[in-house]
Amino acid sequence: MDIAEGLRYLHSKGVAWNDGHFCNMLLTEDLRIVLCDFGISSCPALNIPTSVLPGDLWRSPRPEPGTPRQDVFALATAAFVLLMGRWPHLKSFEVKLDDIEMVYGRHLRGEWDRGLLAVPGCRTLGEVLLRCWRGDYVGIDSILAAVVEACELCKRRLA
């Protein structure tokens, strides 16, 4: 949620982060996540564009540097890795060069890792991540609402 809240703030100011990956997410002493490294961020209102894209594991298959949709794709990837303990389409957190090309190729073809859908109680949250990867959401507010709803559903199922 911290990542999404940070993105909501940036996007409300017209800024796209464009560099969402774990090296740019700091963990505070009270276990909150803070976004950092805005070197390739963009802000069209200030005429600050970017043509730089994040690494392939974090990059949207739609070539959209400098847009909030890229941030949403990276957000879904981060959430997937944190929840599953592995990268999409891989069996672990370890990554080889061939793996990166394979994962990005699958994303280019619209093939999304559905592993989270198989976790009991997480199907709804998995659907939220799939929608983020596909670019179905308009903004962070709709993603946060969907995540809260998915978590509430999980709580009811587990109660």
C-alpha cells in the first residue's frame, strides 16, 4: 500500500516515477516503504520528459516511458514478488539473463503470471495485479480501492 500511496502522490503532482524497482524502494525502521531515486522521473507540465525505461522485469510491454501506466506495471510486479517470493514466470527470486528476456517476451505477448490466482484467499488480489499489468486501471485510486476490497474479501473468507 505504501508504494501505491507514494505513486498516488507523485501522479497527483503530474510526475511519473519511471524507475519502480526494489533498489528504489527504501524500508524505514517502522517497516514503511518510501520511494526514492527520481533521476528518470518525468513531469510533462514542467516540460521534463523521459525516454528512459526501467529494466525488463519491471517494464510495461507497452512502450510508454514517462507515464503513470509504467508506474502501475512496476507496482504490480513489486506486489507479485513480495506476495509470491519469486519473479513472475520464474520459480525463484534468482534471475539469469535468459530469464529476463523470456519474462519480457511473455509480457510482450500478453502472457501474465497467474500464480497468485491459485493461492487460497488471494484470487481477487491476483485479479487486481493482472488488471494492473494489462493497463486496465485509470489511476492509483481505483487500484487502492480494488486492493482494499480484495483484502476485505480475503478477511471474510478466512474468518
